[in-house]
Amino acid sequence: MNKKKMSYEEKNALKGKVTLVTGATGGIGREICKRFAKLGSFVYICDIKETTELANYINKQYEEPRAMAVPYDISSKVEVREMFQKILKKNNGVDVLINNAAVHGTGDFPEISYNEFLKTIKIDLSGAMYCTLIATTYMKKNKWGRIFFTGAPLSSSGIPCSYLAGKSAFIGLAKYISKRYKHDNIRTFTLVLRHCDTPMIRRVVKGRGKDVEKGIEELNKKSKTGKMITPEEVAEIYAYFSLAKSPKISGLTLLSDGGITYL
Amino acid sequence: MKENLYKGQNCIIFGVNTFIGKIVSKYLAQNQVNLGLIDLVSHKDKEITNNLNTQNKTIYKTVKSGNEDNMINIVEEIHQKLGDINYLICFYYIDDLQHKIKPEDLTLETWDFLFQDWIVNYFLVLKAVVPLMIKVKKGRIVFFITTTGYTGEGEGEGEITLSGSIHECACSSGITGMMTSIAADIIPQGVSLNGIALGPNYKKDIDQIIWAVNLWLSGLGEYSCGQILRLY
């Protein structure tokens, strides 16, 4: 992405704002964290995995600290509350929440096991709900908030029901919050992706017994643009929407899959 | 429909104690459908069975929420007593939900409760019933959700009427996604799964709901896969 494309950017537009990114060490999450730090926001990097390395990397880029690792499991209500307690010690809440964490899950129906279903949906849906519910409480108080969701198209076939349950919930959820809390200046946005060249999609391809590079090439060809969206491009879209001020630009669902599917 | 397409068919109804559950059960009983009635609460048993007043077979069972083994055993028992299951209809306590859970409720506990009671139990009843339908390569399933999953809140697209909660909205739209994926998995095996989304004033037009149930059960929607009728 060249500098011309970023001409909309207001330098340090999110200075003083606190961003929480879940699923932050994955391909997309990592780029979002870097991008929001560049916008001047302080970024809490949440993942079940260790996230200190990414926080250190970001902090080295700037004179003042702009990132902190919060390695918590968002499928646990207890851990989500602990994470917010940690954030709230230094801040009045979270200003920008990016619900990006997801596991793909496996198994067609009815072969999918109950345990597999629960494991996936608790991360993908309940985890996002826990973070959204707590973050919204403080956004209401602060009269400012941005909540973003990484979604998936409903028309997708071959996607496990546990994964799609979580991802599709975001579309309605974003609409609900945008309407209910529009006077509290809380804006929402769902970015719907089909494929993105991330480590997760590579694991999915490998799990299907395919050669990874060939599989990625096939996915690139599926897109009518000839290539999948990249994590950097996803982060750029979120950055752009974080700057939207109008209540009319809220609750939106943007399908960015190169024309593969329809919502 | 002049001919009684339902006579002698077997239907499992999950969430029979709900407002719509009772109405649809009564309608199907009048059309001589054998019923396997399942719910999470048992205190209304007599009311249900008296209300049905049917000469057809009727079995009533209470299931433990979120318990896979219990659900499988109950469905198997109904299957043994009624025979092949032709229909499955799933309801949730939408009425209670819209009265008891306030729109401003942002608690995590409410979410956990609703997530298990609604999404997880819909999944479990499907897990128990669908393999039986696949064996005989036929079956029609209807899920009930609410329109908040589409509109955020309100009666029509884009309108705000301040009904529903964030929890209801997430459950409804989450079930839509779950249903879409499962419907695509099972339609090649002769089993259809579609939905009906109820608006906040759904009690005012029961005929419309029966009409929608008929659409999905009668076979007219046989080629529809994971579609939802929105009844605003």
C-alpha cells in the first residue's frame, strides 16, 4: 500500500485513545496493532499466546510506549475481567475494541463433536461478547467508542457451523450497538472476509491435506481480483473506519472478498 | 393445502412450553401429527397435554440444558416410540427474553445463560435428531429466532423501536450463521433446515407464523437451504 493511498490519514488521530485488539498475534491482528499504534493510540495486545515480543517491537518504533501485552484467554469470563481490570488501572476504559480473535474449528455437521463446537464458539463468539459487553459499558460512560468485528460471509459453504455462528453474530451485533448507542458516540463496523493470507488460512489449507503454496494460489485465483486481501490491507481498512465521525457510518458490514460471495 | 399432508407424520418440538411452541403444537396435533415434545422446564406438562387434546401419539420430555447425553437419550426414546422423525421445530422463550432481559443489560452472566440455553441447545437437539433423519434421507427442520439479528432492533429494516437486547441480537444472528453452515452440510442428505425470525409484535399475527411453518414443513421450501423468513 503506497503513501498516496494513506493520504486520508490524520497524524496521531487516535492519540490519547486506548485500543484493545484480540487475536493480536495472528496475521491480521499483528498488522492491526502496528497500524493503530502508528495512528497514535495506545494498543493492548491480547492473545492467548505470549504477546510481549510484538509489544516490544511496537514500542521500539516510538519515543514513548504505545503497546502492552495482555496475554489472556478471552473464552474465559474470569480472564476477560482480569484483563479489563489491568487496563482500567491506567485508563478510563477501552476506546477502540477490535474483535479479531478466532479459531476456525473443524468438522462438518453432524460429525462435529460437542466439545469441538463449544471450544470454537466460546472463543469466536463468547470471547467477543465478553469484551464487547465490558468495553461498551465504559464507552457509554466516556461517550466515545469504536467497536470493530472481523466477520465471515453467511453464504460461505464448507465453513464449520461453530465458526460461522460466531462470525455471523457480529453482523447483527454491530447493527444493534450502532443503533442502541449512537447517541453515546459509539460506532461499529464489521469487515467480512472470505480468505486472507494469514498463518490461520495456511493451517486450514494444510489441514485439508493440500500443498500449502498450491492451496494459497488456488485461493488467490478464486478472488476475482486475482489475489486475497492481505493483513496489511485489513488493518488499513480498520484504521480508516476508526476515523469515521458520522453516526451514519456505523453498523456497516463491508464484504471484502474479491467478489467470491454475497452476503 | 386441501390434502392433509401432515397426517401420521412425526414431529419433535423443542421448546414446546413457549408461546409459539404451544400454538404450533396444537396446530400440528389438529392435523394428526404425532408429537415428541421437549422442553427445558416441566412445570407446564398438564397444560400442554390438555391443550393438545389429540388422539395421536404425544410424548412429553424434559431435557437438561447443555447436556448432550440427556438430549440424545430423550430423542432416541421418542424415535423408538414414534418411528422416523419427519420434522423438528425449535423454539426459544422469546417472550420471556424480551420481558426479562432489559435492553441496557450488558452483563456477562446474561450472555452465558442465553448462549447455553438458546444456541447450545439448538445445536444439541440438531446433533441428536439429524443423524436419524439422514438415515432415512428425509427430514425438515425449522429454527425460530428473532429479527433483532438482522435489524439490530426494531420492526423493519432500519427502524428503531427499542426492543430486544444485545444478547438476543447476538444469539439470533449467531444462530443464523450456525444454521446456514449446517443447512449446507445436510441438504445433500435429504434434510432441509430453514428459519423463521419473529419481530417484536409477533403475537399479533399468529396466522402469519403458521403460514411460515407450513412453507418449510410442506415441502415447498425443499430447495431452500438455510433461508430465513422475517416476520416483521
